[in-house]
Amino acid sequence: MIREPDTSPFLGTKAIHNLRDYGGYAVGGGGRVKTGLLFRSGHHADASEDDLATVSSLNLRHVIDLRGNSERAKHSCRRADDFDAEVLYYDGETAGLSLAPHEEAASGGVDANEAHRAMVELYGRLPDREGLNWVLRRFFEALASGEGASLVHCAAGKDRTGIAVDLLHHLLGVHPDDAMHDYLLTNHSPRNEERIAHGMALMDGKYGAKDEAALRVLMGVDAAFLEAARRSVKERFGSTDMYLEQHLGVDAAKREAIKAQLVDA
């Protein structure tokens, strides 16, 4: 049975793509992930004044920027005058070749099939990226602090952000199918065609993708991509829980602190 996408978590914006609340899902054992505390998006470099007001209304205490230095320098996020959240980021690169993952996958010239294969392979490698792991550790530390709402983002808000959100959903006890549903919502975001067109304009002729079909693969998400990351984590570290504990510092106490902050019984 095909599950219809629920687009209600999206917030209306003009130039911050894919901004949405990723709470609200049922968790194993009862309860739900709280809403109004967990947000995700693409970068805010082109944010309008209305977009900045929308972000201000979220009362964020932490912004977790999963991008590397090169990406942040190229697309510096706009901030409202009253912005006072702590921005957490890695001082270095979190993706290969100083590119966002979808740009990296396009390197060398690809058609649609090659683009899909490249994205699957890239997702499989992302859990080994120490720069990304470094900032993911700070992401979970921020969540455990219980200081308030957070927003996690990367360049397009779909690959590194998708993995971060999937890991948190796993930790909280969200069913993998519900976590996958949230991941795939990127393909149904408001102004999605505009988002794709913007990304295509940036990549076309620059990173080697051969045609529109390939660019659409690179700008979208697919269940096979996230499953590749999930599979890679289990093959490399034994289980997702072991990866969280041994590599991201989420021990039993931190796990319970995060659950206490983010799950309504």
C-alpha cells in the first residue's frame, strides 16, 4: 500500500527550502516525538525577510550546520537581528571534494542510472566521514541539554540532514518505516520544483551531470539512498546503537536524557 505524503509539517517559506518539523511520530512502547522542538531544512543563504521572521518564531536554541567550511563560505546563512541561537559546525570539511553530497555524486559526468548508483555509494560512505561524525556528536549533545528547539541543516537539507534525522528517529524509537516516510518528504516539499530548478542551475555544466533526469536524481531522495547508509552503519559498526554509542557518544544516560526531552509519554 502506497502511503500518501503528509505535507503538514512543512513551514511556508520563500527561499529556505525544505523547512519542516520532524517531530510528531509514534515511538515504540508508547508516546510520540514532541512537535515544535525539532526542525530541519536546507541552508538559509537566500532567506527572505519573511523567512527570517519564520525562523525567529521557532525560538531556536541550537542550529546544527552539517556543512563544511567551503560550503559555508560559499553560501553564508542569513540571520535575523534577534537571532541568538548557538550555531554548531565543524571547522573543516564534512563532505568530499569540498562539495555537498549531491554535487560530489555528479562529479565525473553521470546519467540518471549512474547518478542513482553514485548516490547509493556516497550514502554508504557518509558514516565514515569524521568531520560529519564530529558535528553529529554535538547535535546529540545539544539535544540532550534540553535547552529548547533546534534546527539541523546542510546544503539541500536532504542527505547529511536526512542521515542525522534518521539516527535521531532510531534513538527515539520511531519505526523505520515512519523514519523513511519523513526522509522521503523532501520530494514533496513546497516549491519543490523551484528547489530542483535552483539546484540544477548550480550543477548543470559544472559538476558533470549529463541531463535533466540525472540532475533530478541528484536533487531528490530515494529509499535506496537512506537504506545504503543504514546498511553501512550496521556492516561497519555492528548496529546503529553501537554506532551511536561508540562513535557519536550517545551512551545510555545521554539516550535517556534525549528521550526525556523529546518524547511525550
